Amino acid sequence: MQRTYIVDAANAPWKRSESEGVAFACQVLLSGDDGGPEALRFRFDDCPSVYAHMHLTSQFQLLLSGAMDFPRGVKHLEALAIHYTDHNVPYGPFAVSGGHEMLVLHPRPGGIIAMTNLDARRKINLRGRLFAALANDTDWQPIPGAEHSVYRRLMPAGYGPDAVVVKAPAGGALAMPAAPFGRYEVVLEGSVVFDGRHIEAPGFRYVSSEAPAEPLVTGEQGACVAFLTFDRDAAEGGLTGEGLAVEAAEAMARAI
């Protein structure tokens, strides 16, 4: 069964909040209340240490502006950049600065749990993957057969989850393979048409299906779109309604 969600970020309200002393503004773009994807847009105040934590589902962070500094030389990220983790993979603490803004994208609700929680440490996914990359670290490549269209691959081919940025002129039809574990298609520049709806940055479509979704079509000024595709880890973990999952869900609800 195909699941499709189309989100116009311009229509979602902002909320000021804080978690563990870290202040931010947030939009809930998809709540995941129906068992589907959860998508949040954050603007963190400059902070030298956002506490170490993990989510109980796999996650893409798409850094839209500003910078994030991760510990122990993991990565200095400046927009545009991605940060990916499998379920139950801790990360941080990290610093944010420079007008930080990011999308936090889950295939389903994953809660949040601080690594000061001793029970959480016993539930760490020791084989889980963590990956981060800056878009500017890779060159644009032409798309064969698509004049004036180019792409950047942000994750290695065959890694599992996938991240590709595509830029195309007006009227371009952007088609991707099926995404059985879910994919976010985020507008970075310009606009696209999803099922007759014109969506501008940073709006998106989420699709999950065994069959390819309908191609998206770029608007009058063309578009740049990030395609962020989950693999089978998206089916692991999650909010089970018991134990640590209850704490993770409650912590996320308090924060947003």
C-alpha cells in the first residue's frame, strides 16, 4: 500500500520551547499520530552543547542553514548538510550556531531520550550506522538524458539509506525508484508540483511504497530537491508503548 504525505511548511505554526535547557523554535510538520512519518523543523538558538541523546527510530537531519559541530572530530557541518543515524544510535553533544535551521525526519515517531538515562545506555544499537556529509564536499554530476539537470550524491551508493540532491530547470519531471521503507523529497530551492499542489522550500513529499511514486515536476523557476531514502532499519525500533519507549515519547511531547 502506498502512503503519501505532502507538506507545505509555510502553513505550519511555530512554537518556542526548550529541552534540557536548550532553547529553540519548532514546527511540527508531520506528527506521526497515524503511525506514519514524523517530521519536525527546528531553529536552535546558538548553543555550545546540545545534550547527547538518541531516537528510537532511524533519522535524517537535513541542515538548511547555520552550522553544527559534533564531538571528537566526527564532523563540522555547514548548510547544506545531512546527518543520519539508525534507530537507537546516540549522538552529541553538539554545538549549533550561525542561524541554525534543520529538518528532523523520521519514518515514524521515535521519541527522544537523553544519554544520561542509564537504561537508554543498555539499549544502544551497537551495530547502528551514523553518517554525516556536507553537500559541497561532492561535485555536481550531469544526469544522462536530462539536459541542464544535475545531481549530487551525499551518501555512498550501496550504503543502505540514500541521500541525493537533484537540480533541474522548469518543467523537469524527477522520478525515483520505489521506496518501500520511505523517502522524504524536500524542496531546497524553487518549487515543485506534487499531485497538483505547488510546494516551495522547505516543503516536501513523503512516500512509502513498493512501486515508484508519480514523478514530481519542477515549477516555473526550476527546483533543487533532496531525496532522502530510508532502508530496512526504518522498520526497527520505534515507540512500542512500553519501557524506554514510553519515556522517549513523553520527553518528545514535552519538548514540542
